Amino acid sequence: MELMLKEIPRYECLLEGARRYPELDPSAMEAFLHLLRTSSDLFDTFGRMLAGHAISKGRFVVLVLLNRDPETPVSPADLADWANVTRATMTGLIDTLERDGLVRRENAPNDRRMMLVRITAKGRKFLEGILPEFFRGIAAVMGRLTTVDRKGLVGLMAKIQQNLPARPE
Amino acid sequence: MELMLKEIPRYECLLEGARRYPELDPSAMEAFLHLLRTSSDLFDTFGRMLAGHAISKGRFVVLVLLNRDPETPVSPADLADWANVTRATMTGLIDTLERDGLVRRENAPNDRRMMLVRITAKGRKFLEGILPEFFRGIAAVMGRLTTVDRKGLVGLMAKIQQNLPARPE
DNA sequence: TCGGAATAGTTAGGCGCCTTACGATCAGGC
DNA sequence: GCCTGATCGTAAGGCGCCTAACTATTCCGA
């Protein structure tokens, strides 16, 4: 989702657009575009930061999920569910992580269909080398927002979520 | 950028994480995650809507850009700049749009390196079949936000933008 | 008990976007 | 006039994610 307009149209242009298209609500569109522009930049910034550590966003998320409880291995299906990707995609993510020695696949003891994925010591060490910078980056980017701002932002997001069509199944 | 955690961790988990990682600012992280979760859902929703019209986000943006002034053709380089993709990517987007008869390539009169891209009548008609639904969708999703909410959201996004590292060149 | 349905993970192929490298053309200083 | 460098659009190849189809295993009702 890295694609967005580089420049958000000025408000007068939105007003003019509303004359051609009566369905266009200028203030809704303005808020929408700023929201997407900013979050796209955020994705981009952190994706770039992770790329500097030679890891993709998808693989980073997998490591974070496994690192929540490093001793307990997790099935690829659960990882796919939590990370919001398909199981096919998760296979590929685990493939490269395992090739790089950051995670290890094991056979599940009670179900021979199932695998279990465990983060390795190397994987933990690798993650420890990223997380502090990652957390500092988030704190920095949110630095100008007061406590009230932050709560307000969460509330606005909740209002939008209420009007989003439910995800398929 | 469709990848995100499906469930945002509860605030207590963020607090616990802050014990392990002193760089983790829980309220900043909470706001960050809600922002990305919601905008990811928005991208997803509108991407799905566009897919229902058999067009990708990238091609849709190109049509919208050309439709701002349908009589004036635009160079691929300008389109790439405005749409925030590389020129190589723009070549591919224009290829399919032209194959489907929605835009037409012309030679620039004064510079034989340059092409000019123009939206066709078919392209305009196609876009008119999407835009009303698109605009209605945005108005709907922002429907619960008051005028004050919307201005506030734009202001919060501006605060975040100020702390984002400048884009490369 | 046994045969169909559900579920596990994987494979194959596609799409969208990227980076890199290219040939063609224009612009400016000598 | 020309060489150098910038800029045009394009081609080739890579990455991340997707859907659809497959094999192996487990579950469950007749």
C-alpha cells in the first residue's frame, strides 16, 4: 500500500470537485486523504528502517509474534491468522526465516499434519538488535502528540472502524 | 501495505512490553497501532471496491489524475511523480490502461523522447461509473466524524508529519 | 468401521510494485 | 559543430503477497 498521491489537493479543488460530483464530501475527503497520506508515510518509514536491517515487514512481524513467548512454539496457521496473511504466504515467510536460522520448524507431537515454529537464539538476538530502534522511532514520530492527542486519535480511529464494512468472514 | 496485526495488543501487554523494553512508549505505540490498523483497513476496503470494478489502485489513480483535466495530455514522468511510483511502474500501469482502451499514448510534439498520455472517452465513462460509489464510500466511512473531529484529525496528522524524517531527495 | 468433509502445510502461477540498466533524445559549454 | 550530462520511456529481473489446487492427516456421522 505504498501508493498514494504525493500532494493532497488543496481544499478549493475539493470544493470544485464537489460541484462536479455531488457525492463528494470535501471535509470527509480531506480527512481521508490526510489519514492515508500519513499512514502511508509511516509504513514507508518503518519499512525502510527494517530494510536497513535486511528484513521485510512480514518477517519482522513473525519474529515479534514468536518473541512474545519465545519458549512456546506456534503453528504456521496461527501465525498467518495473527499476522493477517494467508497460510501460503506464511509458508514463504517461514522458509526464509528458517533459511537464515532465525526460526526453526518442528513436528507437532500430537498432530502429524501440523508443524510448530520456534524462534531461535539467533532470531532473538537479531530481534533485540532491531526493537529498541523500532520503539524509539515510534516514540519519536508520536512525540508531538500529547496524551490527550493520543487518546483522541484512538477514539477517532474507533469511530471510523465502526463504519467500516465487516471483513469477509 | 496490507499487512498488519489482526488484533492490537491490549494496553496491559504494552505496559508489560515497556518493562522489557524501556524505549517502548505504550501510549505512543497504542496510537500508532490504531492508526495503522485503521488505515490498513481503509486501503483494503477501497482496494476491494476497486477490484470489484476490475481495476487496481494504481491504475485508478492514473485515471483520476488524467480526469482532472481530460483534454490536456500528461507525460508518464509527471504521472509517476504525482502518483508517487517510479517511471518504470508507470510504464506498466499505462500499458494495461492502453490495452483496455482507457487511455491513449501520443508522441509529444516538441520532444521526441516524450510521450503524452490522454484519457479516452471510454476511460472517462469508466471512471464516471466508479467515482460516485467511491465518494459515497468515503463520506460513509467518515460519517461519524463531526466537522470538529475531521479538522482535529487533519491536525493530528500534521503533527505526525512534522516528526517524520524527510523523504529521500 | 469406514468414507466423506474438514484442516494442516505446501506448491504453482499471477499481480503489483520495485531497482537497475539500457538506448534514444535534448540542452549547454567549449 | 560536438562532447558531456541530464532526462525521456522502456525492458529485465526480483520481492512480497495473493488465489487455487494439491497431498497428507484427522475428525465424525452413518
